[in-house]
Amino acid sequence: MEYPTNQRVLETDFYPYLQKKLEEYTDRLLAMAQLPLVLTNTDLKRLFQISDSTLNRLVKLGDFPSCWYGIRGHYLRDDVLEWMRKSDADGFREQMRLLRSL
């Protein structure tokens, strides 16, 4: 019975997996870099894949970035991306659950 060597396991299993994950990450970074500097509500709905009503709830959350120069429905891309980095998915789900119950 032949057992695979560590090198063979790396070449057949790990390297292709790592390559796929790196490509996915690169695609996500490129997609973020191609976003406009100011995001509209339409951009946010597409980015988050959510409906109008869900977006309205999201914007009403206290920690969502404020409107760009006070223009309703326009948000600075970097502020939104920073909010995404800092957001806790579980905390967001809990906040959305509470909003839905109102």
C-alpha cells in the first residue's frame, strides 16, 4: 500500500486550493477598487445584494456611515468599506432581527 508523501499532498490538494482562494480574493479586491468613489443606494443594494427596505434598515443603524456631504443616498466608498471591515456579522444579524421586529 502506497501512502502519499507530504509533497504530493501539497501539490495535489493544498496548492490548487490555495490558488483558487487567492484568485477569489484578488477578484474581490479588484471589484472593490472598481467601485465609484461615491456609492449610491443602487450601488449599495448591488454590493450587499439586498432590497430597498433592507437597505433602509441598514442605513438607519447607528454605526452606518453618514451621507456624503449631507447628500441623501450617497456614501463615500472608503467609509462604507471601512464599515464593512469593522462590522461584526453576528452583531449585524442581531440588529437586523431587532429592526424587523419593529
